[in-house]
Amino acid sequence: MLQDIKIILSILITTIVILATTIVFTIGTIDVNTFKLEIAKLISTKIQRDVHILGELKLSIFPRLQLSTGKIQISNPKNFQSQNSVFMEIINIDLSLQLFPLLTQQIIVNSLTIQGFKLNLITESQANNWQDLISIFTTNSNSNTNLPIFTCANLHIKNAEINLQNKLQSQDFSINNLNIQAKNFKLQQNIPIKINFAVNNKSPEISLKSKIFSNLNINLKESLIKFQQTKINLETQTPLLPKEMSSKLFADINYNYKLATINFSSLVIEHTPINLSGKLNIALNKSEINASIIIHKFNLAKMIRDWNIKLPKTSRNAFKNFSIKMNVFANSEQISISNLQSKLDHSTLTGKLKLRNFNQPKINFNLKLDKINLEHYLIAQSKTPKSIDPIQTLLEQATLLPLNLLKTFPVTGIISINKIKSNQGNIKNLVIELAN
């Protein structure tokens, strides 16, 4: 998605340069609308798409150059012309910039407001409606032509919308009410930036509201877009969760658009009662994720109660302390967890596991449990609980084991348990092997 944002910024800057340059050479004209077709053709030639300036252009020259564009539309490529949407639409651009610096290839903007920006991204079969633009701007960015100096005292994007349809996978994803504010925008400098937006996804059904505060740094020479000291507030609702989730994320984020990688360092996620820290690397061109994650110790029993989840009766001290450390690798074919170390109360689970083939999942694992006291987790529903062995209860009560899950997915693996304690005695060096 950040690659698409780069395309958007490139198109907007290109539009501004062409509009401003054209206006400089037509200062003496009475009505700039006379040149709408010529301006549209210049932009069309640049991006190789049909461009329509539908609104009325408004221009004033002194004391500074001020321009209002009205509605602008950019079409889909030819193989997507049958779609019921344009590729990009802007309700209005209000631009105020200093005139004379244009003569020395400097774009010094006093204010830039983009109203009602809308982007429709479509994937159909093996094609999409933005790849041609990526090729154009990648080719242009590799040239030796120096980019003009661009600064903007006030940048505001209002009520933007980004829609993503993947017809091959029946996905329908949208970002709505996107608002971006930045002051003293300049390349290769930290820029305080505020971003608000809402996300809606139909399958699975998820709605999300987010507020982002960050310092943006764009370095075109190193192909880097950095979001430093980023704070993100999230409100998430989905039928997959028993109630609305409120979370906070802190991170330094680096996006290399040349290598198509995103790196999250100093990552912290706070969601009461869970605190997560670690680092995350995403390779967009390979659709791969590498992460090192630590979920710090928290009260699992309280979270279970807050989510209105019912578990079999346990002792008061059960599920009080839970934590996880692990490395995660994921791509389009598998999810694997290695160097797992999970602690629950006085028990420690280590090992690795892997899930392959999402269409017909296969699970493989190798896990080791140092010890477990079943008296804490399986209290027999009887007036004479001491006469019933929790190990026998565990084996006899199918509801306590995920047998239906084991029947659904092919599961192979080994669980080694050093010591199991119950009121009937202890079991040592137990090995459970599953083959499905």
C-alpha cells in the first residue's frame, strides 16, 4: 500500500509541476480554462492515461500564484476500461505557491490542500490497474534528471478514500475518511505529520479506526520513506473478537520502495492486559514476514473473563501468569514458529511448529513441556474429587481436548513432557506422538 502512496505523491507532484509551469508561460492570458485540454494532454502524455479536468480552473498571479483546479479524473488502463470506476479522482486542489522560484526549479508552496482524493485499486486475474504507473515512475526515478526542490509550509489531504478490490480472491478492502496534515514539508527532513483514517474489510469482517502521529522523512536518493517515533491508536471491531479492542502501537518504520521492504524496529503494542514488543520485517515483493515477538507476562485468566469465554473449573491460581517469546516466519504458503518459549504459571513450553498449505492445512510440531500440575487446571466435578484422577479426567472428557480440530486438520508432531503431577501420583518422561 505504501508503494501506491508513492505513486500518488509522484502523480500529484507531476500534476503541480505541469500546471505551474504551464501557467508561468501563459501569464498574459485572460482565462486559463482555455488551456484545460492542453494541460490535460500534457499530464496524459506523462502518465500514459486519459486525464480529464472537469472543474473550472481558477487562477490569480499576485502577490503569489494561487490555483484551484476543481474535479480531476485519471482513467483506468485500457484493459480495465470496462470497470465501473475511474482509477483516481480529486474533487479539488487548492494550491498557493511562490512564483519566481519556479524559474530556478524550486517549488516553494505556501499551502496545498487536496480535497476528496479517491483511488480505486483493482486486481483481476494476474493483472492490476496500477502496475503500468509503477513502471513509468520507476523508470523516471532511475534517470539522472535532478528533481526540483519541493517544500510545503502546510499540506492537508481531506476526506481521501482508497479502495482495493482483489477479484481473484474476492477481497474488498477500503480506507475511508483519510486525513493527513503536515507542516514545513521538505525532503530529507523530519516532518511532524498527523494521519486519521478508518478501515473496512468485508471478508473477514473488520472495521478499524486509527490515529497516527509521526515524524516523516522522505529520502529519494536512498529510496527510503521513514516514519520515526510513530504512535498509532487503534480501535478494532470484528465478529472474530468478543468485544471492541483498543490498542496502541509505537515503532520506527522504514519503507524502502526500491527493495519493496518495510521494517518495524523498537516495536511496542499495548492492549490491556497484553504488552507486546519486538521487531518486524516485511518483504512485499516476496510476500514474506519475519518477526521476533515477546508477549510480556500478563493475567490470562482476567482476559478470558473479560472476553466472556467459559473454561472448565480451575484453581484460583490457574492462568495467572502467561508469556510468550518466539520467532515467526510467514509467506503465502506457510506460517512457522521457531525458538518458542511460552510460560504458563509454573510450566514452560518450548519448541517449534509449522502450518503449511492454507487451502488444506497441515500442522507439524515438536514441543517440550517441563512440568505441569493438572490439579490446577482440571478440577473434577464431584463431591469427592480426590478419588478421581485428573489425568483420567483429561483423557475421558472429550470437551477438554481439541479432538474435532485434530480430525479436521492433518496434524503430526511430538509433545515431550518431563513431569505431570496429579492427586493420584506423578508421571515422568511422557512422550505423545500424533500422526494424522
